Amino acid sequence: MEIFTTRFGTLDVEADDLIHFPKGLLGLAQCRDWVLLADTQNDAVAWLQSVDRAEIALGVVSPRRFLSSYQMRVVGRELEPLKLERIQAARVLVVVSKNEGLITLNLKAPLVINLDRRLGRQVIANGELPVQYELGNASSSLKKTA
């Protein structure tokens, strides 16, 4: 299938490449189908491109790439809709933002994806995790594209 995007142009994607977020994302409840795209210029970043709205693409990263101690704690029932056979099969990503020239990660509301079933869910993590964690010097590897 072909999808049109404002950032990447027209893309050919397989139906199996789509990741369905039954409840959408925070602030983007109407965007339920997404495709995860590699960034050809920066292997630290991927792009979560909305299939429903061509103009929406979110930069995402694995939080552990920048914070090896990152731990996401959520109530178990939050992950039930993902139908994970084992928790280790979950892929956790966080949204990257640029705020006043700073690169930040949203550690409070990670995206949890069951790649086998192509299901995703944004959850609110328990504990004192920041919505805008500043990357500082580590951000130089993200500046090219985020």
C-alpha cells in the first residue's frame, strides 16, 4: 500500500508493517495506525509516521540508548491490550522533542510495542520520570534529524 507523508514523501509499506495503537497516542487519539521508519542519516533515531495524518511523524528512540538505567514501571493491566506472551518481547520507545534548541525525551509516557502482533500503546509510567528529560551532551548524535 502507498501512504503519503509530508516529511518522507510517498512510501510503499506492507500491511504487515503497520503498528496499530487502538487508543491512539496522547493528543493524537484519532491517529491509530502508524509505521516505524528507520532514519537513514542517524541510527539513533527512528520515525513513527502516522498513516492517518500525513503531516505527523514523531522522532522516537530507545531510552536505554541514552539512559542505561531507564526502567518503566506500569500497572500490569496497562499492558494487557498488547497481548504480550512475555514481557521481554515488548519494545519500548520514547518520543524525542526539540524545545528551545534542547533535545528532550518524554520518559513519563513511553510507547510500548508488541512487534509480533503489531500492537502499540502509550502508557503513563509510575514514579518520578520527567516528561522532558534533557539529553545534554548526548544529544549531539540526535541533532541531525530530530
